[in-house]
Amino acid sequence: MDMANQTRIKEVAEKFGTDKVVVILGGAEAESAGLTAETVINGDPTYAGPLTNIALKLPVYHIFEIKDLIDPEVYDAQISMMEMVLDVDAIKDEMESIRQQFS
Amino acid sequence: MDKSFFADKKICILGDRDGIPGPAIAECMNTVGGEILFSSTECFV
């Protein structure tokens, strides 16, 4: 997760409170999505960015995980093509694993 | 989880150039609820 986004997430959480902020990811791979999720839950695992040692415990979901809540026509237009080429199950499994491990 | 979870939430979108870009996620979240604070598209390459 890049430094600028870590800064933005940190500022937003401080301004609105961690109970009001939700992070939605669009990562292409389970590993990258998992690392980003870990960062906003438990802090930057690379110890390089502004969220180092800061466990915001933010709720975080991949867009694939909330498909059922999205207008089907919009989902179909915006997401469905990438859904066909990415490993959706691996991404969902990794997100669930990270949430259970760190939340 | 249902839509009511998002009703009073501030949404931060971290898209991926090689996955789902930020604007596509934002379009979807506009149909779910909550207030989108920012939408970003990262590049992991």
C-alpha cells in the first residue's frame, strides 16, 4: 500500500473515527489485497509507511465480497469482466483469513 | 452484512490498476450507500 494512501487513511480515521470509516479494495491478487487489508487493520507490515505500528482495525472488504449489495447492472458494467479473469475465490479467502487473523 | 452497514460510513476506495480501478469501485459503491471520501488506483508493478 503506497505511502500517500496510508497517509490519507490515517487522516480520515483520525478525523471521522475508526467506527465510521470503511475501506473497499480492488486488488488483482489475493496477496496484494491481503497486504493492504492487513495494513488498514493491523498497521503497515513492511514498517515503511505512516501506518507502521498503528492498528486502526478498520473494516475492509474487497469489492468482490460485497457483490450482492451492488446494483447488478452497475456491477455487470464495471466489474464482471475482471471477475472472469481474476481468482475471486483466492481473493475472498485471503480477505477472510486476514480479517480473522488481525481484527 | 447488508446495505444499512454502509449507510452512515465514510468510504475509502483503494483500487488496483491491474484489478478493479478506483472509479469502477466508486460507481458500484454509489449504489450501496455511504459517502465516498476518496478513490485511488494503485499500481503494484
